[in-house]
Amino acid sequence: MPRSVSMSLANMHIQCYFGVCLFLLGTLNLCLCHLTPRVSFPIGSPGRSIVLFSNTDIGNTTTLLLSDDEKSLFVGARDAVLLLDVSQPGVMEMKSKLDWSPSSTDLDDCSMKGKKKVDCHNFIRVLRFLNNTHVYACGTHAFSPFCTYIDVERLSISGKVHEGRGRCPYDPYQRNTAIVVDGELYTGTVADYRGNRPVISRYLSQAPHTDLKLDDTLGWLEDPTFVSSTILPSKEKVYFFFSEVGREYDFIDKLIVSRVAQVCTSDVGGQRTLQRRWTTFAKAQLLCHHENELPYNVIQDVIALPPEDGTSEDEMLFYGIFTSQWSVNSGRSAVCRFLLKDIKAVFSGNYKVLNRDTLRWSTRLQEKTATPGQASCGLHSASDNTLRFVKDNFLADQSVQPVGRVLSLVSPDHRYTNIAAQRIQTKSGRNYTVLFLLTESGFLHKVVLSDKGPHIVEEVQVFRNPQPVKNVVLSVTKGVVFVGSSEGVAQVPVFNCSFYWSCAECVLARDPFCGWDHSSRACIHVSNGSHNIVQDVERGNAKDFCRVPALTPKSRSNQQRPPAVSCPPGEHVYVLLNEVVKLQCPEASHLAVRHWERPNSRLSPDLYLLQDDGSLYFLATPLTLGHYICVSVENGYQQTLAVYSVTQRTSTTPQAVVPLHKKSQATTMQTALTTVALTSQGIQPEVVKTTVKIAGSGDTEPELATNEEVLRVTTTVLDEHSRQDSKNLSSFRQPRLTQADSHDGELQSLANSRTYYRELVAVTVMLVMSLCVLLMGALYTLRPHCYRRAGPQVCPGQDSDVHGSQERDPLSQPTVSVMKPSNQVQDKSLAGSNSTPRGSNGHLPNTPI
Ligand SMILES: *[C@@H]1O[C@H](CO)[C@@H](O)[C@H](O)[C@H]1NC(C)=O
Ligand SMILES: *[C@@H]1O[C@H](CO)[C@@H](O)[C@H](O)[C@H]1NC(C)=O
Ligand SMILES: *[C@@H]1O[C@H](CO)[C@@H](O)[C@H](O)[C@H]1NC(C)=O
């Protein structure tokens, strides 16, 4: 027995220590002020229903192609091409499937070459519309790429399957890019089995064009990773985006640089020099870095945002995700945007010259005989002399800087890999850019770029495990993002305004898709709204926009009363003196700061323990009885999340011992608290006196019964009904040994040991507790510093101005919402407000216990 006691002691030490650590980390997080998604929707959360297409027979559904009418989604999978019907919202049905597997000889060859069996499949990596009736498809085909034409109508192979070298990688993990312009295929990939012959080529060329590729001489590309390609609106040039080794920086070993390269669609190659080779190839460096920081030098993905209607092609924007090659920056990423005008300017400027003997680049000194990247793309009939010049002058001297030389977004703790972008007009007529960024771990972040900086409106989990290959496709007209990964194809609605249940939540969200409609009292999509919509994407100023429209004098005076005094009794919590009380507070947003208030008194850290999850622990004493209000402050807007009235229990109602099911940190903490309390009062902690909530009329919610949260120390009324049940309950009062499950071993030993170890436990626990409290006190005093350090544009949620409107949000209990002035919106959520908690991601758990 003594041994087990000391073991449990050690355990407790560690867990309490971890508690402190977690708390510390939490505080530090606040200090660093990370770009945090305001709300999260994990897989299966009710607030955002994603439709998933997956099928056990079909794997690696990673290549996506959406038809122009956005009714069909073609999916390149493992050994198959699928046609999904996505014409109806929220539905993804497989209409047909085309099997395309390597033959058994191909598979044998692949294994013979020493490749893993799982990689010896036909992974479809090129899928592009050639014309209205045909799609061009290429697959890795067991490390021997093949391409074919697919009849869209019947989803069948039409015409010959032909070799795909130079159009599709051999290795399914190697990245490539391909686009079709006027029936011709432009590709960037590696053209050999080992993956060290990169090429940018044109295939399926139609006379007078001929197929073109890069000259084989050195220096055109240096071990590139292709990420994307795009055609300019004028259809004059194709741009390729990739990262490669920057040979011009020969003083740094293998420095990676990001590039944009161009070729002209009108290129026909040279006549003697550069025959069947590009004569218009040029490349330039893309920069994405902050001063005094290592550059984000590795481009991961890029998306073109077409120019606004009525503006020139030069206003086209490219949004790129960049990561860093250095491990100190791993796990971080940045978004930079580039203007087409700036890229064009760099291409029409000076070029570096390659010395073919030393393979060194230098800034050009010789006379300029041609401008390789000139706007006109006219080198068709150029002299051999000019073309020889082009061969050595294809790297632009200047680099392309991001717009305004600033990074659009820096994420210190998310590694983004794929991007989609959309421009959206808000109610005020202003355009905002919304980015959809897929993280390595499978969350889709919706980011709005405002003047104050980026704001992550929400994150939606789309797959469970990190995926090596994945793609995103945005359908603006359908309002969904398709995400293809090896777990299937997910269809994610880009907004769900009805998730925001109050004006404040709707405005605080700063979602450019949503606005609060005062007439229908709902958060709705801006395009189908009445004129009476409030929206504040820039500042999320709920304080000003969600005031109660017209107040009668009476209700106004009502409203001006300080919240603490005018508080309704709230939920009653009946306690015995010296019990540990836990009050819970739901979380409205990750950006909100929650705190507890009492009327006319401050919460001293000596008496109260505030947990990371917002809950409050304290010991019931005459001093601590009374009202408790949990207040959430976000962006200067204050709302009450819960109100409790803690009263001393008078009758000698029976008590039940809480069976503690899980060894959680909180449980241990709470036990510690209890033990401290009891010991200090000279009470024998044989039976830890804790009561469990017995639901009033016997309709104990099953969720409550199993919810670990609830099983933490909680004290409530045991009404008459439960008194009738006291017979049943009495069994609970038996010593723990008879009741407890195996998890309670340490508690049993703690409770049953009648040796001086008990005192030892108590003293140690008290020591640890006071350490915790001390640390927390210290951290608490540090916190204001952190807030001050954080720039307001980075953390709008942590505005120190907390004197917000006093709108009583209905999210706590009906009793609270009664507080609202009579003409105030009675929120829809009120109806369900006394239902069971809806989980971390759904609406707030409204049932404080
Ligand atoms: C939007 O949110 C509401 C409230 O959480 C939920 O009931 C509804 O299913 C959601 N809709 C979608 C399309 O996710
Ligand atoms: C579309 O392309 C395919 C393959 O090149 C060709 O056979 C077909 O005739 C084309 N269809 C049209 C309508 O041009
Ligand atoms: C294919 O899917 C499997 C899991 O389903 C995954 O392990 C593998 O990496 C994927 N391969 C490619 C090339 O994406």
C-alpha cells in the first residue's frame, strides 16, 4: 500500500507539473499572438457538413478537373479516371469509372527496377480538357508514363494510348504541371526515369506549330520542382512556376529559389539554331521575404486571380504559398502576391549572362542584341546570332518583388501546401480577396485579406492524415472547394452563415460572405440579403453594429445598468461548504478572451483557479458564495456566456460519490484541491465528498452521464426526486473500493490509506498547489505586457478595450436572455439553448453545470 501511495504521489506531481506547463504554453501562445482561426470545424462537426466521396476500391483520388459548367468533376485516381456528378449541392455521385491499370508485365518490370509495389500503379497526373468532347490524360503507369484521349461522354479511351515521356512524371511523388491552350499541351516535368532531366515542353502542336522543348544545353533548369502553370488572359504566354537550385548564387551551396518562367504560345523554334527548341524561354526569381528574416524561398503552390472586370490584364494577381528551405523555419509558411505588370517589367529588363565555360552567371556587360522576354514574343525569324544570344541570356537580372514589398500573410505554425483564391464583393461594394489555404495536416483555412492584415475566419478539417499528394479546386459559382487526397474527394462549402447565431457572432466573424440581416434576424449570405444587412469585414465591430436598434426609455435605462448588478439569478448551484466548485464557461471563438466576474468584488488568484478551458475552480466558503458571471471579450465586444448563483445547501440531502472515470489532468487537479480542502478542515478524506449532478425530473441526459466534463467536481441540487432515489444513491456512498473502476486505483489508495502517508500526500499536494498558484499569479501579471506588445492588426481579438456593448447574448441560459430588452431579437438558438452541449465546434455547449 505505501508503495502505491508514493506512486500515485509521483503521478500527481507529474500531472500537476504538466498542468502548469500547459498553462504556461497557453499564455505564451497568447503572447506570440499567432494567426489563429477564429472557429474550427473538425471532421464530422455539425457546423460545416462536408461531403466526402470515398470508395474502398478507389485510391489516391488526387488529380481534379472541374468541367466548365461545373456539373462534373473528373478525378484522376490510382488506376482509374472517375466522373463525379456534382451538379446538385451537397451531392457527389460517381457517374462512371474508367479503369486504366498497367499490365502484369508492366508491373513486373516496375518491381524489377526495384520500385515499391504500392508505387507501381498508374497514378493519373495529367487531366486536361482538349476540347468539349475530349480530355487528355496521362498516368505514371508503373514508372513508365502513358497518355491517352478520353471521350467525356462515355468516359472511355478514344484513340491510341501513347508514350507519355516529358508529359507526366515517372515517380508518383514527383510534382508536375500541365495545361492545354488551344488544343496544345504545355508541360513541366521530368523526362526520365531517374528524375534528373527536367523539361518544359509543348506537345500536340498543330501546324504551323511544332512540338517544342528546352534545349539540352546546361543551365535552363536546375533540378526544378514544378508547382503550377497558367495562361495569360491574352493567351500570348504561358507561365510556369517552380522552385530550383539558384546557380547564380554560387556562394551558397544549393540555395533554392522560386521562379516564374515564360514561353510564348506563338513560338515555333529557330530555323538552324534552336530547332524545335523554345526561343522565347525566360525565367526570373520570385521573392517572398521579410527583412531580418530568412527568406521563404520554396514555392509550394500558386494561383492566378484574374483582373477585375474592366481592368487590364496587367492587374492580374498571383498568390503563392512559400516555405523555407531552412529547418529553423520549418512548419512556417507565407503567402506573397505578385502583379503581372511587375513580372512583365522584370522580363523586359536586363538579363544575366551565362558563361558556358565556367558556368557562372554575371550581369550582362556585352551589347544587348535581343530582349528575350520582350512583350511582342516575336523571335520567329530571328537571326542565328540573336538566337545564340538568347541561349545565354534567359535569366532576368532583376527579381520579382511581391506587391508593396510586403508579405500578404505569415503563418508561424501552419505549413500551407495548396491555395485557391476568390474575390468577393461585400455589402459596402468593396472587394475582398479570400484565400483558401490547405494545411499539411488537413485543414482548409479561409482567410480574408483586410487592410488590417489577414484574418482566418475559420478552419475546416478535410482529411485526417497528412497527405503527400493533394489538390484543391474552387468552384466560385457553387460556393465549394473540392479537395482531392488519398482519403477521397471532399466537397467543402465555403461558408455557412447560419452557423452564426447572433448579430455579434455574425459581425465578429468578419466573414465577407455573411452579414446580419436585422429584418429576418439571421446571419445570411450577402448576395441574397435584403438591404438591411450589417457586415464589417474590416474591423468586426460588433459593438457599433449590433446595438439594439430602437430602445424605449425604459429598456434603455435597463440596459445601462451595470451587468453585474442587473444580473438575473442565473443557474443555481447548491454547494456544501468546503466543497470544490467548478463552473464551466463555453467558448464562442478562439479569439475571445474569457474571464470571470463577481458583482462588487474581484476574483483573487489566491482563492480561484482559472483553467485553460475557461472553467473556474474554487472552494466553497462563506466568502465565495454568490454570483459568478463568465464574460467573453472579443474585439472590444463583451458578451455574457454564463451566469451562476452559488448558494449554500441547507438540507441534509444525500450525496453521491463521483466515480472518476478517467485520469485526466483536471481530475487530478480537482482531487488535489479536494484533498487540500478537506485536510485543511481536519476532515478525513476517506470518502471524498463530492456530489454529482442528478438531473431534475429523472431525464438524465445520457450525454451528461458519460461526459467526463460533467464528472469533474460539480455540485448541484439534489431535488426531491433524487431524494426518492436516495436508496439507490446510498450505494454510491459506499467506500470507493466497491464502486470504482480500475482507473481509480490511485484514488482508492489515497482515500483508504490510514497511515501518515496521507499527511505526506496532503503536504506535498499543498506545496505543488501553491507553486501552481504562484506561477499563475506571475503569469497573470505578465499577460498585460503580452497584449501591449501585440499589434492590433495582428490580433484584433485581443483589444484591451473591453467596455463593449452589454448585449446579453442568449447563449447561456434562458434565464440570461430574459435580461435582454423586450424589443431585442430573440435568437433562434434560444430555442435549443437548454439542449445538450453540441461539442467543441458546433454551437456553444449551453448547459453549464
Ligand atoms: C450550418 O450550421 C448550422 C448550425 O450549426 C447547421 O445546422 C447546418 O447543418 C450547417 N450547414 C452546413 C451546410 O454545414
Ligand atoms: C476533340 O479532340 C479530339 C482528340 O484530338 C478529336 O478527336 C475530336 O475530333 C475533337 N473534337 C472536336 C469537336 O473538335
Ligand atoms: C496512395 O494512397 C496511399 C494510402 O491510401 C498512400 O500511402 C500513398 O502515399 C498514396 N500515393 C500517392 C502517390 O499519392
